[in-house]
Amino acid sequence: MRTDFGGGSIRSQVLNLVMRNSARRVIDVWSLAPTLPWPYGVVDHAGRLQRKVAGTVFERVEIAGRRARVVRTPDSRSGRHILYFHGGAFVVGGWHLHGSLISRVAAATGTTVLAVDYRQLPQHSIDDATADGLAAYRHLLAQGIPAEDIVFMGDSAGGFLSFTVADRAREEGLPAPRALAVMSPLIDLDLERTPASGGCAIFDVRILSIFARLANRRSAGFHAPADCALGALPPVLFQVSSAEALYPQVCQFANQLESAGVTVDLHVWPDQLHVFQASLLIPEAAEAVQALARYVTQAFEAKVSVSA
């Protein structure tokens, strides 16, 4: 089911302009020599300046040698968990950069969120990141949390991992999570198999092709959402902007999932940045987070209805 939302607020137009003349210029410089030892870790610390929901608690844990955070807000309820995979094109990002968005998601959904700092390019492969995500899922299950009480969520590269971790869990004989909810997910870095087009003020097809070459230098033939056993995936919510390069990939994949018998919801906004939900400044972001919250809430309420 597709739902089209409004967009193009003045604040979102200003944000597009600002990002085109700041973040995009940095990415363009990076793209000239992506194999250099760039200080990727520095980017994550920019998130320390972002505002979190009042009362948010970040608890440090370690899972299979990787740092992770358990995020709770005063609205967190028992029996509701999100396993969150952050974005950042598999090269940047972490819980600092995504802490504000995760905090807002936790508060809006009434969940406890586990966010893991998975291994990233260029030192590690995308399959290593999937393995770290699977370890985090095993960690939740080992705590006695039923799979039906867990939703996978991710943005961009983290959306990619939401699918690959769910598929690897199936291969390992683990139960499927309740649902997947993904924002502007990367579906495939084989742009011939799963085309992209155009681009927003941050990413375009040229940048995606450079990411693809960097990923393939580290490990060719990595597992992608397009390689998953589609019919075995749980219900999926996609959120995406029609202005971004990944929009054709998302629409194609949503149709493929639906054809495989998966329940799919597709939320589309016009004229927005890649992962616009992370912004604290634009009304479209608040609207999208609330839509995510409704979807997650309905997923957990459907579980209660079935078990009753």
C-alpha cells in the first residue's frame, strides 16, 4: 500500500540549499579519492551537539566485541523493542550521529532501542556489518525477548542491514522479527541489477557508484537485500523521498516483495533530502517519525490481537 505525503515546506527548501553547499561539497571532495585514510570517526562526534528527547537514557553495552547502546525514554514500554541499524554509507556514523533520531524514535514508538556500532568500510566488509547485526539480534533473543516483540529499523545503509540481518537470521534458523521499518534504504550496489536515478542535494548516482566500487574493493559478492529470500521476510514499511537517487530502487524492491507475498507499506514524500527524518528543523521529519510510530505501534498491537 502506497501513501503519498505532502512536502516542500520553506524550511525543507532552506535545508536542501544548506546541505547542497555543505555536506554535498564534502562528499564531492571525498569522492575524488575515497581510498585515502579519511578521519571517518570524526563525523560521528558531530552528533554530540544534536538535541535528544528529555529524559533519554543511553546505556553502554558490548555485544560480540562491538559497542552498542540501549536507548530508553520515559515513554518506553515493556514488550516493545527496536533493533536499530544506523546509516552512513557503511563508512561513517554511529550512535552519536544518530542519537537524536534514535531518541525521537524511541519516544514516539514507546520502545526500548538497541543500536549497535557495526564494523564499517574500508577496514571491514559489508558482510561483517551484517554479522554484527545478527549478533545484536541474538543478544536480544538470549535475554528472553521474543522475536515478535522486536522490530528491525534502519536508515540508508542501516536499512540495507535490516534486510540482510533478517535474512541471515532465517538462514541460522532464528525466528523472524515482528516487522521491518526502513528509511531511504539502500537496496543494491549493483546499479545494473537494481538501477538508481537522479539524486537529492546530498547523494546522486555518481556517488552511489563510487560507494559500490569501494565496497567491492573490500569484498566482492557481499549479501544484499536483493539477494534475500524475499517471501520469508516479515512485513515491511518503507519511507523514502521521490527526489532521492534510491527512490527507484525502493519502489522496485517494494513491488518485488509484494509479489513474493510480503505485506508492504510505502510512504513517499516529495522534494526531501536522503534520510530527511533525521532533521530537527523540518515539519516533514516530524510527520515521518510519527508515521513510523503508528506503523510500529500497529505491528505490536496486531501481535497482541493474534495472541489473544
